[in-house]
Amino acid sequence: MTYLKAKKRLTVRDIRSKKGGPLVCLTAYTHPMALLVDEVADLILVGDSLGNVLYGFESTLPVTLEMMIAHGGSVMRGSKRACVVVDMPFGSYQESPVQAFQNAARVLVETGCHAIKLEGGEEMAETVSFLTRRGIAVLGHVGLMPQHVHARGGFRRESDVDKVVADARAIAQAGAFALVVEGVKEEVARAVTAGVEVPTIGIAAGDASDGEIRVTEDLLGVTPNPPGFVEAESGIKDAMRKALSEFAESLTKPKA
């Protein structure tokens, strides 16, 4: 079935109304990728995963607010119909609700995006409430949280159903319009999806969520080692290499 384009820009209210799905979510970090992704995505996430994908960092922790703003603005200039959300990087929102508001407001003003995303469960509910009551739309993120990689001793799947559901409910009740649920077993994602009134967006969480999100470069097969849960397109990287090789070879041919 052909995906039908929306005639106007999707809003956080539109995303909120998609409880039950399907909700198509993809990442974009650059203007050219935003132009491509915008054709099919309901929601574009300018994720701090750009640290891994574009910069080659081992984790998302070195990503700065300035980097997120630069890439967020680039994506907004390439997007016309999707709802665009920009990640808040590590250290930009955890200190206090006031710090979170100041930095989130800067992201919205300087990029023009529609919402921010932050990681955390019950411990971040006060911050989410503080932001949403002051006009900043928030996409939550529970389950496996990449910014907690050192505290958790690595990228460990979250298997505690009660904890993840409690985290999800706290963030949803605080005002988040949707929730990313990452790195949990399918039964955990199912419990979360049933336990909150807002849409859930799964990644490495089975098929129980209201929508799915993928790193676009992983789907296209252009990242070195896409995760096992992604069915990467195998031919695109070969086509890119062929185009680059043909260009190089054309410069070595004798000129007429």
C-alpha cells in the first residue's frame, strides 16, 4: 500500500492521536536525509545517536547541545510535513527543571522544531511536568536509556516489567505526548502500551508498540554494523561504492 502524504505539517497533537498506530518514525541528522525521510515519516527524530552515526563516538555522551541545535536546524529546513523532535543531550536537562527549560527553550527557538525528547522515568516526571506546563512538548524515553550506559554497566536490556510500566506511566501522566520504549522484551512493551494513554514508539522492543522508530542509516545499510533487529537494505552501499568508483575512474581516462 502506498503511504499517503499529509497535506499539512503534522503536530504533536496529531502524533498523540495515533494511539493504536501505525506511527512511522525515522531519524534524520542532515538536510538531505530530512528531505528523503519527510516523504514517509510521521515523526522525525534528530537523535543524539548522531554521535555514533555521524561522528563515530562510542556512545551518545560526547554530544553537545550546540551539535543538536545545528543538526536540528538543518533537519527542519529539509522537512515540510513530519513532526520534528530534537533530542536533549546528556547533561543538558538532568540538573534541574529550570536547566531543562532553559536548554529546551533554546532548542525550540534556534531550530524551529516542535518538541524535545529526554530520557528517564519516574525521576524525570517533575521535569517533564515543568516543561509541558510551560509550553514545551516532550517525547519521553523509557526502558534502555543510552545516556545511562556507564551507570548501567553497558547497553543492557530492561526486563523489569513493573519498573518500565511505572516509569512510562509517570512520564505520560506528567504530560509527554508519546513515549519511546527501547531495548525491552516484547511482553514489557506490550504492558507499557496497554498501561499508558499516549502512543508508544518501539525500538528493539518487538511488535507490541503503537509505532516503530529506526535509525535511517541503519535501514539503508550504510552504517558499519547495524543492530541485529534491523533488516538493512544490502544494495545501497554497493550502489554508492559503484558511483564513487565510476567517478574516480572517469578522471583517469585520457581526455579527448
